Amino acid sequence: MKITLIDVIFVVLPLTIMGMAFYRRRTVPAPEPGPPASLLEVFLTVLACIPAAIGPNVLVVALTPGMPGMPILVTWALIPSIILLGIVWIAAARWGLSRLTNRIWTGLWVGFAASAALDVFRLTSFSLGMLSANLPRMFGQLILGTMAQGPTSVSDIVGGFYHFWISASFGLAYALLAGRTRWWGGLIWGLIIEIGMMTTPPMVMFMHTGYFGLNLGKGLLNKVFIGSLIPHIFYGIALGLLLERYIRHKGSILKIAREVFSPSGAGSTVSHEALGTGPRRGA
């Protein structure tokens, strides 16, 4: 599978967005004070985490023996999850949950833009023969059920968009769970993603590389692990640097939940304010 013009376009677009984002905020602004936590915010954040998890994991499930394939999972899991995210986003905006709306939007576009940092090195690794497959091309064939027929322009576009959605989902998940952190939090997240990739069916079973590519010999210095590790390192760095600039509030979902459910917090009684549907303190 060679590198195509579609691959190049799918790198240039997010790379342009990433460059514009760094140009717009060359330095890291001070975080804004967080709004009062509410039970509704916690509930909607949990709902938003569902699409963030489904995005990359439909591939994992589809390539697990005995599980439904990508065409079924895209129809009955991936697309409904994207609709759910849209509903949550609209609800959060409707009820004035500024922290959550900022995290949803920023997590998505930053995850999308950071895919450029990954793809520059992923395509380089593929060109050098370190990776045996151009994964987005394979994604498109899996989604359309055309693995036997080979890639087409349509399958390449479908696979490219799914690749973008995976990257956006990881950005969304980090924004929802961790909020605003230092840039190196994104690097750690990129390494966690790499561990997941190296220990789940797409690489271990479908690509026949084994855990961390150990079936190829040379231990952890094998070409598949190194060829995948470097792109995910740069993805994590780009993700962390952008989220540090554009996520407005500090505070993980656990901290927000503690504020709601602590005896002295907003969630000690179920009120309109705790639900996020009434007058807000500190507005």
C-alpha cells in the first residue's frame, strides 16, 4: 500500500490547523477560574466519555475473533455515539455549562489537529518499511467490507475520516477526564495510547506482530514498535501543547465530582443549582 494524494491531504489539513493554533497562542494563557460544579455537568461529562471510548474501540472489537465486524459496529455503535455526543454538546451549551462545552469542542479539534504530528512520522515509518500497513487505508476497507477487493479512493477517504475520528476521540477523552494540564500530560497520554495499540487485537492478532511487536524479533527495538512509538510521542506532545493553550479551566472530572458529592459541596442536596438548571453561583 503506497502513500497517496489523499494521505497527503489528510496530513496538510490538520497540520495547517495546528500551525494556526500555535500562531494564535504563542504563549500559554493563565487558566480561568472554574465555574461551580453541578450534578448535570458530571452526568453529561460521563455521557460524553461514551463516544470518546467507542470511537477507537470499535476497531478493537471488530478485529477480535468472534465479534461483529466494522460495518455492523459503525452502523450500530459508532454513528449513534457521534449523535449522542452532539446531543450532549447541545445540552451543555443550552444549560450554560461553559467548562464542559469548552472541553468537548477543544478536545475534538485539538485531537484532530494533533493527528498531523502523528501522521508525519507514521507515514515516514511506513515509507521506510517500519510499518507494514498504511492503517487508514486498511480502516476504510474494513468499514466498507472491501478487504478482498483492495483500496479505492472512496475507501481511502472513509478510512482517513475514521482515522481523524480516532485521534479526535483521544483528544476528547483526555480533555474530559483530565481538563487543563501541563503539556507533558499529553505526552503521557500518547504513551498510554501506544501501549493500548501494542496490546490489543489490531496489532497483536490482525497484523500478527504480537505484543509490542515481539514476534518480529529484536525485542522492543523491533521496527513496528519503534515505528509506532515515535509517532505517538509526537502526537502526545502536540496534543498536550495545544490543550494547555486552549482548555480554559483546570480540574479533572474526579475533582469536579468531589466538589459535587462532598458533604459541603454543591451536590450535598439535589437542587436546581446542583442540576445546573437554575441560577449559577459566581456567574
